[in-house]
Amino acid sequence: MRGCAALLCVIIALAVLGSCRRPIPTAPDREAIANTVSAFHEALAKGDRGAVLNLLAPDAQILESGHSETRAEYEGGHLKSDIEFAQAVPSTRGAMIVRQEGAIAWTTSTGRSTGRFQSREVNAENAELMLLAKTENGWRIRAIHWSSHSQVAGGP
């Protein structure tokens, strides 16, 4: 009898938990949004400043390591080191999650960078959030937030 009662409790708990979840709708422009983000990363890896800047909206904000840069500040400074890093350190990205509400979309992904950059070893887990807006020229990146943390040697 106890076994039946325990099984009944598990079934009820699963039913309650299942009813609390609501499916997240697929972004209607998922492919175009994901392609924009991928094109941005490919442009960094190829060292194509023009393509990188073309994908950034004029009012884009880039947040990384506790700092915030405008598009112009990024173009004049940090973009160069991001290109150098992307070319020197192999990075892998996990699955990209894409969400969209009308002409606004956001993507999230995690990944890993492992290699050597400016005479230092890199072994980091990364997280990325991008906010995009649909324009007459397609999807453009309005904000990027990057964060990472180093992995200890021998760690996961």
C-alpha cells in the first residue's frame, strides 16, 4: 500500500510540475537572427572590421568585464583586440537560444575558448547575450554582453 501511495504522490507531483511549464514559442525569424550572430563571430575570426561594424547598430553597446563601450568606442579600441583574440584562440559555442518579440530579438549561448593569446594560456568558459533589432537592412546587433571565467588546470 505504501508503494502505491508513493507512486501516486510522484505522479501528482509530475502532473503539477508539467502544468506549470509553458512552451516557449519559436522565434519566427530564428534563422535570420542566428545567422546575424554567426556572421558577427565569423567576421571577427576573419579580421573583417567592415563586416563586424556593418552588423552593429549605430547605437550599439558592448558590455564586457564590467565595462561598457559605445559602437564608436568599440570601433576605435577593443574591436582590434577582439579580432586578434578570435584569430588566435579557437572557440566553440554551444547551442544558441533565440527569442523574439516583434522587431526585437535576443540570443544567449555559452561556449569555451582554449589556446594561447599574447603569451598567456587561455582556458575559459564564456557566456554571451546579444540583443538585436530588425531594420530595413536586416537584423542588427544593438547590445552585446560577454562574460567569461577561467577554468582551473585539470578542471572540467
